[in-house]
Amino acid sequence: MTQPPSPHTVTVLVVDDSKLARAVAVRLLRQLKPDWAVREAANAEEAAAIAAAEPVDVALLDFNMPGKDGLALAAELRAERPGMPIAVISANIQDEVIARARSVDATFMPKPLTGEALAGFLSGASLRLRRGAP
């Protein structure tokens, strides 16, 4: 007897130049969504290479990184994947940064990232993915 194909595993891309910040985000993700796959990148260039090579469904992006910042990466990902849930995470909680995140249809989350904030974002992301939002 053959098994039906398993549903697509949701893949989350975590991008942060801080290894510690990535570790915190990954730990929280695995607690909240243990069945989701996690890919990590230390900068926008690594993230773009991963996104070009494999399916990525959700992105958690640090704002302040060397080279291309998280908002520029968010805009690129948005152009390629209009329905992808994207969060920009930053300790820089200025209205301008929050407004720029919203301008690329990304959720802004303050650092340090908390389980409560991530749970709220992932809940909305799950709903968006189930709906197949454009």
C-alpha cells in the first residue's frame, strides 16, 4: 500500500548577522512550530541564494546587517513571492523603520524577539499560507 504524498513542509528562512540572534529565533521557532523546516543565513546574499535554490515559505529578517539590510531583502523577496509572510526584526524601533517594513508588506517585530511576538506572527503566517494568499 502506498502512502499519500506528505503535505508540503513549511520552510522558514531566518536571516541575521548575529549568530546569537539567529539561535534565539530558531529555538523559538522550533518550540512553536516543531514540524516546520528552518534554514539560516548570516546575510542578505546568503538568504537570496537559499531562496533562489529552494522553496521558502516564511522569512524572518534582521533589519541591520552589513551589506544589504533586511528591508532591501524583504523588498526583493516580496517581488519574487508576493504572498510570503515576512517579518523584519530590529532593535531600531523608529517610526521610519516600521513604516518602511509596512511599505513592503512586512510585519515589524522588535528585538529582543519574544515567543509571544513570534507566535502572533506565525499564527498570521499559517493562516496566510493556508489561504494561499497572493
